[in-house]
Amino acid sequence: MEIRARMSFPNGEHADFVLTPGVCGIGSDRDNQIVLSSPGIAPHHARIEVDGRGLTLNVLDAKAHTHLNARPVREKGIVRLGDVLSIDAVQIMIKPERDEVIRTAVPDSGASADTAETRARAVPPKVVLRGVSGSQFGRIVPVRGRLTIGRGNECDLSLDEPEMSRKHAMIENNGDGIYLRDLGSSNGTFVNGVQVRDAVLHPGDQIAFDRNRFLLEAPGLPLRGELVEERSPGFAPAITQTMQAVNLPDLKPARPAAAPPVESSANRNEIWWLIAAAGLIGGAIALLLLYGF
């Protein structure tokens, strides 16, 4: 699936730049697509390659300072929506092509609390948050039902960060979808680089709480942007297999094979006479050889 992304510069060093399939060069030289004149920027600092597999960062000057989510990159790195790329002191946020692709309209929390008597609910999918930066790097956090996130110790996921509220947000995982709900935070949450309060989440989304970034993983669920049919709660698709039509050449009916010749009774009698005559001749020759003339 093609990733439609743009590079955003929060400090105004460059206008937003939409990434298209191909190569985007970054550096101080004028032949780059992104020209940055700040000190510490190499003439050909780095480039981002865009293809059907996604975004790849290639560092062209190993001596230059290049970081991805505050982690140094020497040669290559995979870039995702929501990442922060640092070209020396210049920060670049990788966002969706349009902020509006992040749906912020979520159902009321009470609407997802119906009992089994009123509606059939699908089994919630397996969802985890995988830490990709900050103090939670490498940590796997399961999302079963509801996961509260904040600075307070009473939260399921406690993050002691200055920009976090005591009760910051909640991620809800049920049979209908995965939702981010704000709990009255001061600064909101970033989903794929877009600042939101509430949001509909999808596998592959990157969720940032201050310096901590998590990748949402939910095997089997559609990625953001994939078309999905409207399905009633509890719907389980049948496993089917469709075979592609194959054009076969027109076949003419085979001509019937000729029937084997029928052997007549006269022919069979002639054969037996020949066999008997051959036997008599053979016997006569044997007697002549035995007794002589």
C-alpha cells in the first residue's frame, strides 16, 4: 500500500513538502529537493527514498548528525508516519499528506458498554503498544479492553513526563474498533504526527505521549487507508478462495478411433491348417535326421 506522507518543519526552516515516489534529497546544496542552510547541514546530508514498501532514510554523510526519534542513524533507517527526523538541529516531522486522514470522531464511551443481551459483540482483537522511543523503548504493552495512560501511578501505563497530565488518555479496544479517548489532558496526543484529542486508531499508527512513542500492532486488522466493508457486530467472514479465470483454446471433438478388424472364422481355419502342416513337416525332418535314408 502506498504511503502518502509529507515533511513538516515545526520551526519554520522550510515549507511543508509532500513526498512522492522517488528520491528526496536533503542538504545545503541547491540541487537537493529540501535545501537547508542551517549550520551543521552537509551539502548532501541525507535522502528519503519513497516506494511501494514505504519510506527509507539514507544517510549520505556519516560525519553529519542525523537522528530518527532521537536515535542516531549512521547509514539507513525505516521511516514511519509520526517519526521525528533531525537533520543536525533541524527537526522534520513525518505526517500524513493531510491531517484530516486521522478521524477524530469516535463513538461515545457509553455506546461501547452495551451488554450481550442488547447486541452481539465480536471478540476484541489482540492489540499491543510497542515502545519505539523514549524510556519505554522495547516495551510491549497489551491493550485489553481499556488502557489508561498518564503521569499518575493509578494509570495502567504510567509515564513520568513533564508534558503528560495525571490522567492523560485512554485507548479502548473492543470488537468494533480501537479508539483513543482524551481524559482532559493539557496537550493532547500525537497520532502519526498529528495533534489530536480523540482518534480512531489503526495498526501501524504511531502514538506519541511526550517523548515516548508507541507503535500500535494489531495483526489481522486493516491498516489505515485500506478499504473495509461495513460489517455488523460479530460478523465473521467465511474463508473462501477465488480462482482466476483461464482462457482455454477451443477444442474440437476427437474423431472416434477405428474399430479393430474382426477376424472371420475362415481366416481362423486357415491358420490352424498352416500350424498342423508345419508340425508334420517338422516331424518328418526329425525322422530323416534320426534314421537316415
